[in-house]
Amino acid sequence: MFSWLPCCSSTSNEKNAPTERRLRANDREYNAQFKYADNVIKTSKYNIITFIPQNLFEQFQRIANFYFLVLMILQFIPQISSISWYSTAVPLVIVLAFSAIKDGYDDAQRHISDRNVNGRKSYVVRNGSLCEEDWSNVKVGDVIRMMSNQFVAADLLLLSTSEPYGVCFIETMELDGETNLKNRAAIACTQEMGDDLDGITRFDGEIICEPPNNKLDKFNGKLIWNNHEYGVNNDNILLRGCILKNTRWCYGVVVFAGKDTKLMMNSGKTKFKRTSLDRFLNILIVGIVLFLIAMCLICTILCAVWEYQTGRYFTIYLPWDDVVPSPEQRGGRQIALIAFLQFFSYIILLNTVVPISLYVSVEIIRFIHSLWINYDTQMYYENGEKSVPAKAHTTTLNEELGQVQYVFSDKTGTLTRNIMTFNKCTINGISYGDIYDHKGEVIETNDKTKSLDFSWNSASEPTFKFFDKNLVDATKRQVPEIDQFWRLLALCHTVMPERDKGQLVYQAQSPDEHALTSAARNFGYVFRARTPQSITIEVMGNEETHELLAILDFNNDRKRMSVIVKGPDGKIRLYCKGADMMIMQRIHPSTSQIMRTSTNTHLADFANIGLRTLCLGYKDLDPAYFSDWDSRVKKASAAMQDRESAVDALYEEIEKDLILIGATAIEDKLQDGVPEAIARLSEANIKIWVLTGDKTETAINIAYSCRLLTDETKEIVVVDGQTDTEVEVQLKDTRNTFEQILALPSPLGGKPRIEIETIHEESEAISSARSMDRNIVTPDLKSAEMAEHESGGVALVINGDSLAFALGPRLERTFLEVACMCNAVICCRVTPLQKAQVVDLVKRNKKAVTLSIGDGANDVSMIKTAHIGVGISGQEGMQAVLASDYSIGQFKYLERLLLVHGRWSYIRMAKFLRYFFYKNFAFTLTNFWYSFFCGYSAQTVFDAVLIACYNLFFTALPVLAMGSLDQDVDDHYSLRYPKLYLPGQFNLFFNMRIFIYSVLHGMFSSLVIFFIPYGAFYNAAAASGKDLDDYSALAFTTFTALVVVVTGQIAFDTSYWTAISHFVIWGSLVLYFLVCFLLYEWLPVSWIVKTSSSISYGVAFRTMVTPHFWFSILMVSVVLLLPVMLNRFFWLDTHPSFADRLRIRKKMGKKPSAKDDKKTAFKRTAATRRSVRGSLRSGYAFSHSQGFGELILKGKLFKNVENLRGKNNSNAKIHPTSDDLQPMLISSVPDDSQGASSINAMHLPMGTRPQNVPHTLNVNTDDW
């Protein structure tokens, strides 16, 4: 059993990973030698010591930051720098400080979260008493006491509980997303200690177990105590993150703490996320630096030539006497030295081709984009209980929100509310639940629709809603078929009744069970009490006690459960509920075809609107037959071979020839707006994968409800192989099937089998990229790429066991290939680690942006793994929100986050970068052309003060305004037409082609900006005969032309004009001339700056009064701006993009056409689809687990006998009516994968009773 244990106990000195863990309860000194992790949780990245070096290291991963660091060092060398060192140092420090403050603030929030979690209180056993300790002070080996509704502080071995048999109940939503209660059991030898603190203090058991791992459903170990060994498995372990439920208290010894807990090992590490734009900018900057070096080498070579031929005559003017030899001493080596120095001088002079203000501007724009998200009132969620605004926890990923292609979503709490409500039913072929208007049309109901009045029933719940009065009337008349329907729901379950503040409440293992039992209660069939032998219900005010004879427990293969009871009338009856396919196969042949057909029709109708269905049937049993059947079951259960199959055969025997009652339809309420959001995201070519811990049927049902799957889906394949070979065969068969259906090539490569034509509508959406810049030729998408995002007709469903094989090195590519053909992928029964592995698989192999969204701790790992993590502020705690990059109140806001804010952010950033590179190449290369006229002396054509103001004042605010405010279409159109989102997914607005175009545009502009003024002023003279061709006039004219042209260019690039846009664009021109007046015409300022500048007093006025100046400005503007304007008018008139047409339509005040404004229909037809495996579309989804029936009949779910009695005296008694028919459990051998207690099935012989259960129990039914 413990084959994994090593032969030697000591492993502490081994270099390899430990193969076991040893610990001793209540012995910190012994456990300290192993240096196990403490219980401190750390999600933050920095501390006071590591913050500065670690943050700087991360920031200098940006090549631009590293580049400017090197540049700053060069500027400290006076022999090669004509620009002061602080001109680079100050902006660099500002950039680094701005980013560090932002990162520090984000990490401070994580520190606060860690402090809150680590500061939670837990009671630790110390010297016979309970001491309150912070979670962070809990150590491995400590024994702690947990109370009901408390989070479990660490991974514990359960020692004792408040309940008989050492049973306790936990909710594992934080671990696997499931809200179903699961049971755990203490080891029998330790359960005897109970609540005895002295005994627990003396407990010194030694635990030997496996080392820390991320397997949530596996645990192997042993307990050595009092010279005895006891096996320990997952049924005896409480994991950190679970919540103790329906158990007053329990004690446990800490086995794994802190980072070693299974929850934390599934959470993943906090990763430094960089956008694809950041990575692309790094590549561009490398290219720009190489281009800069090339320019500098050209100037260096030309400088050497010039120095050799002409430079000897100008040496006297250079302040390099200590470095440069005199003309008499010059030779090849000396000229090479001069050229070498000039190389670095040009590096410094031309460094503005990669301006440091780029990253300052990028951070500012991203910060503003984050503010738009934070203050968007349309993403503000308020439901009366809480108010949750959208929040950007990072400012570095905004534009990546506009490029998402894959969304990985949790189900429970993200897509659904996990609130089950009884919605509809069909009884005896009649459907109930719909209400109709005077025209006979169905009225759609919602949360605001007024419910029927159930005040006639004193046991009704105020929150229960139902709208069809016909069912209420028929129930009150106690129509026989309806009476049997409600009796079945009141009797056939494993629900436990309790009292809370005097009110009857149900503790159900699953939300489905609770919804059905609650529905029966509100219609007057109230489940009041149960014992191991009986069930008490109240039927329209009359109490009835039914003797519980057997429970045929639910499991995944049977897909049904049954109870056998003996009613007050002495009849033995079997009630059964389960999947429609299972019940319909077991209906008595005498059932009318009309009844079958109408029930099947209603089931299909319920399934088509996303309701979870269960079919109901019953049969009366002959006592003699039951006695014989019972003896055969006991014999089969005792068999040593083929026990399970033998028992299953007997189940099949008794669960047949049922009388069909009808079916229930439960609504698993979706979060508001989920179907609409998924439909629009799908239209935007965003593929949605659901990764959930729920079972397959539940996940598929929800996928239909939220429109992830529709009846138009051509094929739905379920992969459920249990071996590597089975999964491989299923995946390859599925791939072949999908390729035949879609006629597509493999998404990961290969020639297409059938040529795919480009779909006009998609091409039209893609062509909207031209709306951003009409000079850009938008690249066509390859037919295979177009086919991939049109392959929305198939879906893949895979369970966790099969996924484990599919994610292996041998099959992962095949799995990804198949999955990427689908418009929907559903992964069921997956662990948190598997969620992260699926995300990582797509992230590594597809050039696509991934986004993960969830609301629980079990989603943290995939949130951290994806390019973008979104947390939902739900009911499962704040772990997902704290680990996320963005948080929202509900899933529906993801639509606006991506289609509006993401799209705008991407478009704005793309336009900003195109313009920024353009204006800086135009600025920098003007100095390069001037080098040919200044002896390659690394002098600038512009005044130093104007150089400093260029990126800081004259061009900064316009480009910031465009990058922060611009929009091609408003938010309304962005949501209405999701295909506008496509260009961002293929990065059509900023890529290498567009960058090269911007560079060439800037180079051409610099030529025009320099040579037109140069030609205009060449040998020019004023009217007075004075020469005008001086350096100052040329510098002033050239710089003015530059500012005018780049300002005009940004005016053309602006699509959305606001008052701020007008102010900063035209205000920048005014500011420029104002600065020139102060510098050149106002003597005090001119004199002050003259010492550090080449200012010539009066040059502005003297130049502006000449026609040469205005001719230069006019010609430069015409040559550079007129072609841009004409080109854009041409494209707008002849080939308007989709976005162009929308803007024109809005300006003309036209309403959207019916074609453009078609609304998505969210109701499905009644058609059913057949998967590859041949299963029909069904609404069956029952989140029940195996094993609870056994616990009921053993009495392990009962707190104690006294708890079954009311607080007040009552004469009501429950008496089993026959001593020869006793309760027994009939169930198949438990499946370890179910996570339920693996206690062997119990079969009681006739005339015997479970131990410790009294024959007669006095029950105060009034209290129930």
C-alpha cells in the first residue's frame, strides 16, 4: 500500500527531491529539523530590500531603457558629447521612477492582501488549551481547531469532529469550483479523542506521507500511534481553501503549510507580464539602433575623408587640444581617432531617433486608458448588496485587450450564479411553467416578474418563485399524477433538514437536490425529518412517515438514483429520478405513446432553452419479490469476484417497468447578460474555452444555455478515453471528422484539402484598418487564417482524465490542432493546474493573445498564466481578483472591456506609435542631412532650447491627446458591430510594414523639411541687400516647418475631435511661436539662455518678415500634407472601410439598416444534434455525487440522536412499521474519482438495525 515510501527514513541529506514527509503532532522541536515551509502566504513580488534592484532589472529588460542608460554614460565624456548628460538622465529617471511607483503601488496592494490572509485567526492546541494564533504562525505538526463556516488554514489530517463517526462536510469551491458538499472522515482511532483537549494535547502520532504535490484528489500516507499503523488517504484530509460546513467543530494536525499546500501549488507563480507590443518595440528598437549605427558609421567615414582633405584648416577651432594632435602631427592614425570620437558624438546627436519620451508617453497613455476603465459607469455593477466598479490592476496590458483571440473561462460563479431554481415541469404529458398573454403567446419571465402567492402554505419560502397558476390549482386538488410527482421529489433525495434561527432549512449535497426538494416544499409537500430508517414529510398539512427500506445511490454510470420506501398505507414503492435517456428506457411497455411523445417533446423544449432536466418514474413492489431481491443483492454484495457487475444487474432488474410521472426542469441561473456577451465575443472572432471542475453533462448544459453551443453547431464530440491510446485514437478520429465537415487545413500547418474563399464580410471588417491611415496598405489575410476563424461549426468536450493524456508531450499538438478547429472547447473535471496547462499550451503554440477569467482561488493559476487575467468580484473570495490584471463585477462586462476599451486602447496606441516614430524620424534625420553641410562635426541644425522643447511641449500634448481620446467609432457601434474588433487580433494597425512606412514617411519629410528652406535661403538677400542665408535663419525656418508639418499630420490622424483635441493641437502651434518670441525677441530671456544656446537675438522677426520664410513653410506643407489629404479623400470616396461607413452614417443621422442591426436570437430551435459518439442532445445535468445514501443509512449524517428531536416536547413519533424490512444501502462500489467516502456498501440482514440507532426516535416535527 505504501510502495512509494523509501526504505530509509532519513532523506534530509539527500540532494534529490524528498520522497516522503515525516512529522510528529504537537512536537515543534522535532518538526523544526526538517525546515518545512511555514504557513505564510506570499503573492507579492518585492520587499523593501529587493524592490529597487528587482524592479530596475525588470525595467531594463526593455531594450530602450538599457539603450538610454548606455547613452547617458556616453554623455559623461565631454570630448564626444555636445549635449549635457542630464538631458538624458532626467527623462530616464522620470521614466524609471514612474514605472517603479506604479509597480510598487500594485505590489503594495498584494502585500495588503497577503497580510489580511496571513492575519486570519486560528485556534492552536497548546498545553491543554486553545490559543488564538495568526495563520502565519501555524506550523507543520500543530493541531488546530476549526469551526463551522471557517476556511481551513492549512492542509490537515482530520483527527476528530463534532459529528458521529468522525464525519465532517466541506465546500471545495475555492479548489475546484464546485459548491456540492463533500464529506471527509477522521480516522477511527483518533475520533475517540473527541473534544478532549488533554487527550488531543497528549496526541503524539507520527505521520509519514508523500511530499507536497499539486494533486487535489490524491493523498497517500500512514499514521503511527501507540505502536499501530493506520492508513491515511484523501478522505481523511482537509485542504487549505475548503470551508467547513454543517460541522460544529473539528480538529486536525497540519501536514502541509503555506506554499506547500495543494492550493498554493496549484496557484502558479506571479509572473512579470509584457505585452506583444512591448516585445515588438524591443525588436523595432534593435532595428532602429542598427539604423542609428549605420548612420553614424556613414558620418564617421565621411568625417575621416573630410578631415583628411579639409579638416586640417579648421583644427584651431576645436577644443580638443589635449586629445587631437596638431596639423603638423596628423596621420592616418590621428584621423582615425578623430573619426572614432565623431562616431560617438553622432550616437549622442542622433539618439532622438529613439526618444526616451516614447516610453514616458506610452506609460502616460496606458495610465489614462486605465482611468477610462476604472471610471466607466457602464461597467459599474451594483445589485443592492455590493457595488463593484471595473478596475485595472495594471496599466501595461490595456492595448492587449484589443487583440484577444482566446478566452478561457471558469463556469461556476463566472458564467453562472450557481443558483438552481425550479422553473418548469411536465406531469402526465402536460407542461407547466409558462404563462401566456391574451394573444396566447408565451410571456418571458425574469427576476422582476411577479410570482404567484404561496402564502397559503405556511412552510413556503419567500424567495421561491413560480408563475403558472395551473400547477398550483392541480396540486391543491391533489390530482393523483401530480401528487405522485411531488411525493417523489419530497422522498427521493439525500437532503438533510436543519433549523436555523427557528426556520426549517435544507442542507443538500448539490444545488439540484436543494431546488427540487424546495419546490416540493413550496407546493405543500414538505420534507420535515429523516432518520436512518424513515423519512417524514408533510402533505398539505398532514404528516406522513415513510419507512426507508433502501437507497439505490447515484453514480456517473447509472445517472439516476432511487429510494424504496414503505408508506403509511403499507405499500412498498420505488421512486426513481435520473437522466431522460435512462428513465425512458425503463418505462413500462404499457405507457401510452402519447405520454412518451409529449414528455419527450417537453424535455427537448426544456433542453433547448438551457434548463437542466430530470425524468421521474415510480413502481409498486410486491413484498415477496422485494424480499427475494433483497437476499440476492446481499449475496451479490458479498461475492469476491464481479461484485460490481452482479449488483448492477440487480439494479437493472428492479429499476424497470416504471410508471412515467413526468420530468423536472431546473434553471441554473446564468449571470446577467452572459448569452449576449458570448454571442458578441464569438462574432468578434474570439474563441471561448470553458474550463470547469463540473461534470460533463452540467458543463454541456450550461454551454447551451449561454449560447456557447447552439443547435446550429454541426458536431459536438466528447473525448473521454481512459488511456493514452484511447485518447489518441479519439483525437485523431475527431480531427478527421472535423476536417471533413469544415473542409479546412490543419490550423497548425499543412496544405488545404479544399481551397477556402475569403468571405466578403470578414474581408470588409479587416479592411477597416485603412480607416486609420489611408497610406497604409492593409495586408490580406491568408485563406487558411480566414478559414480558421470561420470554423465555428464544431465543438470539443474533454474530461480531466482524458485531458491529462492530451496535454502530454506526445498528444498535445494533436489536441491543440483539434481544439483550434472548434468555436467552443469545454474541459470538464479539470484541476486548477490543468486549467493553467491548457492556457499555457495555447499561449506557447499559437501566436494569439489569451485571456483567462474566473472568480475563485481555483482560477488563480490560469489567470496568472494567460497574457491577460481578469478576476470577477464574486462570492468566492478575493483571490482571483487580487491575482488578476483587471477585475469586473460580472462576466457581461468582459464584452465592453474588450470590444470598447480594448479596441480603443489598441487603436490609440497604434496611431500614437506610428505618429511618434514618424515625427521623430522627421526631426532626427534633419540633423543628418545637415551633417553634409557642417563638415560632419556632429552639430545640430536646431537651437538647443528648441530641441529640448520639441518632444516636451511642441508635440507632446497633441500626441498624448490623440493616444488618450481618439476613437474611430463610438462605444455604441463598437458593441453593435463586433467584427470591428478583428484588425486588432491580426495586429493590422501596427506591424513591421506599417513601421517601415512610418520611417520612410519620416525620412521623406525630413528631406523636404531641410532642403526646401535650404534652397529658399541659398544665396538669398533681403531688400536692403543684406544676406539672409545665415545659420540662424535656416535653423528657425526649418524648425518652424517641422512643427507645422507634424502638427498638421496629427490633425489628419485625429478621427475624434474634442475641445481638448482642438486646444492641444492648435495650442501647440501658438505655444511654439510664443516660445520663439520669448527666446528670440525678448531680450532678458534671450540673454539668459544665450550662455547655453546658439540663440541669435531678433532672428525670429527678421526671418518671418521675409517671403523666403513663408514660401518655405507653404511649400513644405503642400508637398508633405496635400498628398496625404488627397490620398485619404480618394480612399474614403472610392473604398470606404466599414468604420468609415459607420461614421458617415452617424454624421448623416441615418439609422442602422435591418441587415446591419440584426439582433442575435438567443432562443434555440427544437432540433437535436448528434455527436460523433451518437448521443442525443439532452438537458440532463445532475451535480450529485455517490456515497451520501450510504452515510444516511449508517446514521453518519446525523449529528446525534438529540439533534433529531425538537427543542419542545411533542408526542409525534416515528415508528418503523415492520421489523422484517430494515433500511439498507444498495449502491455500487464507490468510485475513487468521486471524492466521496470510500466506505464499503452496507447491506443489513433482515431483522437487524444499524448500530447505535434506536428502534424508536421521538421527533418534534413541529420544530421542523
